Amino acid sequence: MDPVEALVWDEALSLTQTTGDPGPVLVLDSPALTAAARQRWSDVRAYDDLPADHTEAPLDAADVTLVLGRLPKSLGALEEYAQRIAATADPSAHLVLGGRTRHMTRSMNDTLASRFGEVRASLGRQKSRALIANHPTPGPVDWPRHRHHADLDLTLHAHGATFGGTRVDPGTRLLISALDRLTPPGPQAIDLGCGNGTLTAVLARRGLSVTAVDNSRAATAATRATLAANGLSATIQLADSLTGRPPDSADLIVTNPPFHVGTAKDTSPTLAMFRDAGRVLRPGGELWAVWNAHLPYLPALWRAVGRTAILTRDPRFIVTRSRVS
């Protein structure tokens, strides 16, 4: 366990020291805490962003008496967790979620307080802290949410943890503007890191056979809802990038890749996505990517995929096309 998980675990043990097996336990976004909980208690459910079996079962908080895990980075995700847990948890349930102190805000307390009668913070330890909430108050669950974008004639859906929410990310919008020049090299397309499904929907409308891939259940669920709302279809995969995808199996890949992992800036996932794209694209296949203009991705794209051209840019973003020779 890292310091955050160790603190959450100790707080959870303190809450349950007089009751023994607490009954149904739900662990959020922490394989380490899931493993520890399953060694100690008999009824443990896990809700991870990318579960080992890649299943997409919904969050199940029915009758749970203890919830523990990591604080999500977005207030929307925390709000959806609070709503869904409070709606069905046992009235005696305790919730313990931890994070690094520098990433925690008072708004997190307020978000939990909207559905729990008591919210308090633990003492700090190793630059970490936990929020502990009791007395869940059931109420309506208003996630996922949706918004119609008249300029694209698209209705976008999002869960609390979906990147971009229901808006059209400005980088994605710039990439869409460049797609006017797209002559697909073949019918098989992949939206790598599909988010709320904006690019998946745009490509599906053009008649391409699209596979939407993301390592976030909030993203794949949102993309599924976006497609349904717009009368479109695609294959949706919860997966870590293109792991397991055979080589030479796609004609076109589009991506608006991340440059954060959680709250930390980290370009390594994007570089791995570029390498995956180079492996999966057929000869003549193309990777269309949008990325933050300050990042040095051009050499990486040349190495991972092939000849790369800048199609358009603005002060914040660059759109490139890389072609496999």
C-alpha cells in the first residue's frame, strides 16, 4: 500500500475494531485495499477503473456498511460516488476515502456532506489525509448527465469521472475541424481514449466501423450513452490502450491523449499509446492526434508511427497526422 491507502486502511480498521466482520464492504479504485479487505473480511466488492477481468459491472453499494478507497480527482466523480452510495448503502455505513493533502479541497467535504450527515477529516500522516463520512442520506442520482451541442448536432453524455464532462474538449474540437481533410485509408477506425464519445460519434456518422477504447469505465459508459442518444453504433472496449489488439488491424486511429495520470503530469501513457498505434495500424494507416502545443511529441510520433505532418494548430493545441509507411 502507498501512504494514502495505508491511512485509509488504518482508519477503516479503527471503525470496525469492535464489530469484527462489518458485513458488505465496497472498495473504490484501489486494488491494494481490495486485496487487504478480502484477506480480512468475507463480503468485499471492488469497483476499479480498469478491473482485472475488464468487466463493466455497475457500482454496487446495496446494503454496504463500509466503503473505502481513494478520493477521485474530480468533484463530479466524488459527487456521483456520494449519490450512488448514499442511495442504497446501509444506514449505518461508514465511508473512508483518502488522498494526498495537497490535492484535497474543502469542496470535497462539502460534496460528501450533500449526502452524508457527518463528514470529518482524519489527522494528517505522511502528507495524506482521509475524509470519513457517516449517516448516508438517500436522494436522487442525477448522473450521468447530458448536453446537446447544436454546432455539431451531437448530444454528449458523461459520468462524474468522464474526461471533459458533457462539453466538447477544445483540443477535440480542433481535431474535428481538421477531419474535414480526412480521406480514410480504410473502414476500420479506433478512437483511442474515447472519453465522452465525441470523436467516436463523429467517425461513426461518416460511416466508419469504429472501435472506442478507454481505460476508464466512466468513459466507456459515457460513450455508450452518447452513441445511443445520437442513434449511432460502435464497438466499445474497456482496455489499457491497445493491449491485446493484433498488429496491422486498423486503418485509422484518432486520439486526444492524456498528459496527466491522476493529478500528476505524466507523458508516458501517451508515448505508449503512440507506440501501440504504430503497431496496430496497417501499412498506409494513419494516426490523427491532438496534443498540447508545449509537449515535444513530434519526434516520438515519427519514431512510433512514421511520417508526421502538422495539420493545424492554435495557441494551445497541435493536430498531427502520422502515416505508417
